[in-house]
Amino acid sequence: LMISISAIDKVIENMRSLHINCALAAISGGVDSTTAAILTRRIIGDRLRAVFIDTGFMRLNEPEHIKEILRAVLPLEIINASDRFYREMLGLSDAEEKRTRFREVFYTVLSEIAKEYDCDWLVQGTIAPDWIETRGGIKTQHNVLEQVGIDTASKYGFKLIEPLKDLYKDQVRELAKSLGVPSEIVNRQPFPGPGLSIRAVGELTLEKLDVARRATDIVERRLGNMGLSQWFAATWEYDTVPSSELSRVVNGLGDLHVELFSIRATGVKGDARSYGHVALVRGYPVNWDVIYELHKYLATTSDVTHVIYELMGRGVGKYFVSIRAIVTDDFMTADVPRLSREILMDVAEEILSNDNRISSVGFDVTPKPPATIEYE
Ligand code: XMP
């Protein structure tokens, strides 16, 4: 897969014709935003100002780590806006409400910085799947504005430069390599802009964010060398009701019972968004392979978007943690790899023994579709 040189040449030529005095780049440390900024920097040099907005929803030590990796190629200024995000977002529960509020706060903060630096352009790493899915109404990605009719010049005081907007992830990685982007960034797994705010599923609280942050750290470390495309933890209250109807559906596959969580999670059915139930399957399957088939029984027969198999529980603690691991080329669809039971049990045990607020740990067995990769 080769991106055509002429497509990138055209982007560069376009940028040259814009007469940019100052462009602000919001860097997340992911390959998209970093590559967009480094490409722009090649053209406008120090007239590019790169900032990292610490939203308070980042992973453990993330801002400092990114600044350090990029030190030689892209000087970064870290701007701590976490109080602002917490003030605006704690207490929200609905997935799309979180996402649209995040977008609003994020760009308001950026518009203030742009004003201070007298920048009237914003460089961002929006890629094709971001706007395709946002426009398709599946999820509001934080970095899609023009494509959903938001006029950034009048609303925020800057125009957008999106040099990667027609590329897919693997093409961006190829371009990144050719631009000398550090390999840790080129190969970094995607992390959504709203970060842990959408992995602390349901009502957003500081405690839930902390549980998600610590569990994510364990999952990222433990599953880091398995060739996965994305792997993380998400958390929500362990609050379920049994579903005798769904338990009947899995009857015969082992001694299995199905419960439904009180939170909702996003899925895709056909081309449309669904915001359905999350099923928790407990008990002993006739064999481990059955686990990976459970979604075929449950997610197609009801409004269940995600199916999770409980790995290990201890009955005390407020939170449930779900381990998510997927493989994909384009992030528009994704499969769940068949990880061994031993590895998953090991990770579950480490998560439980590190945080006594967690009652139970499960493994999400749902591909996309019918699930999406994130829960919200
Ligand atoms: P979903 O959950 O839609 O995720 O299947 C597809 C890919 O996109 C990432 N993602 C985001 N990235 N801003 C981003 O920059 C967002 O708002 C956002 N939401 C999801 C997700 O992590 C996955 O890689």
C-alpha cells in the first residue's frame, strides 16, 4: 500500500499558497496529529506552535512522556486544562453528550491559545475514518468540525489545516516513517481525543477515571507485545440485572448465565448507530472457543451492542473492568483475537489485586460491527 506522492505534494502546495503567519497544532502524541504537525512544520518552520492540551483524561504520565519523545523533532508546550474539562464534564453520563461537550471545551481552550499567540490557523490530524463515522452519525469524533458544518473561523477564530483528511491509518503511518517521526509515535496505538472520559463509561466521576487509568496501564503493559491494533481497559459500575431470556439463548453452550449492565454502549447496526445494552456472560462454557462465539448468539438477537465474558470476580467493590483487545486494518471494522484463557486470567488477576475498588474483570468478545471499538 503506497500513498501517492502526488496527493501529498498537492497538500504541500496548498499549504504554501495559504500565507500562514502562525498555525497552532494540537498534539495528542498519536501518529495522526504528530504527523500532521511535522509535515506542516517542514513548510512553515517555527511559525508552527505545537501544544499538548492536558485534558485530565490522559493515561498515566502521558503528557510528559510525549513531550520527551518528541523533544528532538517537535518542541511541545503542555497546557494543563484539566480543571476546565472536569468542571464541564464530570457528572455527564450520555456518550454523545460527553463527546459533544468535550469537543466544545477542547476547541474553546484552543481558540484562547490561538488568540494569545495570534494564530489564525489550526493544524489537526483528522483522517478519513474520523469524518466518515462522524458524518455517518455513529459517533461524534472530537476532531471533526468542518465536515459536520461547524464554521471554525466564526466560532473559534481559526481556519483548519487538515493535511491527512483523505488518508487511512496505515497510509498515515507510511507517511510518518518517511518524515522521520519517532518509531514509538509511528506505532503508537490509537487513543481517542476524549481519552478516559469515554472509557469511564456512564456517569463521569474522578474516581471512575482513576480506576480506568490504572486498569488501562496494566492492560497496555500486559498485552503490549501481542500484535494487537488496540488494547485497553474501560470501567463502569458493576450494576447488573439477570436476563432469563438471554440466558435461554446461550442454553446448551455450557453453564452460562447472562446479565445486563445498567450502562449503555455504542454499536453499529448496518450503517446506523445503536446505543444498546452490554451483556455480561458468567459461568463455565463447554469449551473456551465458545466464548468467542457468544456475540453471534447475543448481539444479533437483541439490542445488545457488546458482549463481555466474566473472567474473574470477587463480589466486593463497586466497579467492573472490561478488557478490550482488537485487530484491524482500518478501524472501520475490527475483530477480536483469540487470546488464551491463561493470559487473560493473569491480566484479570493483576487488575483485581491492584485495586480493591474493582469487583470483577471481563473480556469483551464483540467485533465491530456490531460493537464499536470504544464503548462510548
Ligand atoms: P470506534 O469506537 O468508533 O473507534 O469504533 C474507531 C477508532 O477511533 C478512535 N476514536 C477516536 N479518535 N477522537 C479520536 O481522535 C475521537 O473522538 C475518537 N473516538 C474513537 C478509537 O479509539 C478507535 O481507534
